Amino acid sequence: MIVAGFGFRAGATLAALRDALTRAGGPDGVTHLATLAAKAQGLEPLGQVLGLPVLGLPPESLRDQPTLTRSTRVEALFGTGSVAEASALAAAGAGSTLRGPRVRSADGTATAAIAWAETSIGNPFTSGKRE
């Protein structure tokens, strides 16, 4: 399972969400999109365009996820450093790994990060090498 997690402001456009995903390295191989349940409806247009399911996560599932980046505002609200990174990790499941830190869309309204659950295929982001 490869999940693209998102954090975004109200009013973030489909173009901004897609730009954030592209900058994060997707959508090739991504199997699911994820964000906070309260914002999932805003991610649905991207899910429809890409033909991918959108997972709406409860805020408590993001708490204490080991993110690579830190926003003090996000940490105070959700107990984690990045909504995008924590959403990707929580949705991908136990033992999942981030591809890298979250990235912002050019207009700054959306962030995205990609995580995968380790399986028998190994790391899907290396050139066929198993980790």
C-alpha cells in the first residue's frame, strides 16, 4: 500500500493538491489518498481524477506519528508535526515509512507526503532493490 497524505487550507484547489502530489513524487504507484476526516471532502476531486480512494482519518490517528517536519501550530492542534506526513503514515499502517518530508504546492495552500507499508516487495521507491 502506498499512500499520499495531504494537509491543506480551506479553498485549496484541485491544481494545488495535484501540484503538491507531483512535488512529493506521485502519483505513480500511489494506491490511496489520505487526510483528516474533516477535510476528506476537499480531497475527493483529486481522488476522482486519479481514480483513487480517499481515506478520511480521525485526528487521534495522527497523534504521535513520527514526522520528518514540524509545524508548532499543527503540533498544538493535532499532536504531530505534519498533517500530510502523519496522514500518510497512519493510513499506510504500522511499520510504514515516509518517502521523504512533506512538500508544499507552489501556491502554499497544500502539502503532500508519501508513505508505504513495507511488504515482500521491499521499498517501492528504489530501483528494484530490496531493503
